Amino acid sequence: MEAKELRTLGVDELRARCRQWGEELFRARFQAKSAEAKDTSIFKKLRKDIARVQTVLTEKLKAGETITSKTVAPKVEVEATEDKPATKKATAQKSSAKKSKE
């Protein structure tokens, strides 16, 4: 489906299409593993269709189109506390320092 056609749809319809194509992609992967699938180009087509829908959804949401069913929850950023190191590197340095003391 082309982006022009997708832009005529509403937000709810776009989400439904994205969900539908995601399920089709899931089923196609299972069919490919069980050697039932003969057309492997469907993976690429479905991934591109899903990407187009997500792009159009982002455009609509940035343009301020209202969402009728579900609202998008804001992402919450969690700050690292002093008790927990923010990276694995800091943890590795602490553990190596403990080993050298013993």
C-alpha cells in the first residue's frame, strides 16, 4: 500500500493495519521455518508496509491529529542513582577493586 493511500486513513485505522501486518509477518515467519512458505519476498514487503504505516502515524501525531481510542503515554526517563552505577564498566571496575583488596 502506498503512503498516499495511508494518509487518507485515520489514526485508529492505521494502528489496526500495523497490528494486522505485524501478525501476518509473524505467521509468515512460522511458515518459513516449517517450509510451508514458497514466497519469501513477503517478509520484505510486510516490513516496508509496517514502516510506512508507522511513518504516517508519526506524521499525523506530530501534526496534532487527535487520537480517538488510546493515548500515547509519555516516555519516562530514569536517572541513575548513586547506589547503582549507570554503566557496566563502573561495575567491573568496582568488582576488580574488591578482588585486588582480598
